[in-house]
Amino acid sequence: MPNVTLSIPEALHEKMKKHSEIRWSEVVRKSISEKIDDLEVMDKLTKRSKLTQADVDGIAHKIDRDVFEELNKR
């Protein structure tokens, strides 16, 4: 199995050491696996899409604006 090295802030490492009962490599492995699963679903959903990147950016901007406006109503 390949090894991956990552860097984390010292403060985070100190917090992790307080929970030595946790298998941190398993936590990271599971997180990466879940992210890959999400990306594969996204790839399947967008495979036949005719939207351009500009279309996607425009839709995302509208969603962000609408969410921002909704949150500011509260």
C-alpha cells in the first residue's frame, strides 16, 4: 500500500496527540475515500452536461448571491 505524507499545523498535531486512541491514518483514509466517492458521483452527473465552465460559474454566483440575500433577511 502506498504511503502519503501530509503536513498539519503544530496546534492540530498537539490536539491529535491527546487522542492517541484514534487511528488517525484511518480517519484520513476514510475522508479521502468519501471525497473520491463524491467526485465520482459528480463526474457521472456532469458527464453528459452541455454546460460550460462559464455557465457553471454563473449559476454558482447566483446561488451564492441568493443565499447571501436570504441570510441577510434574518
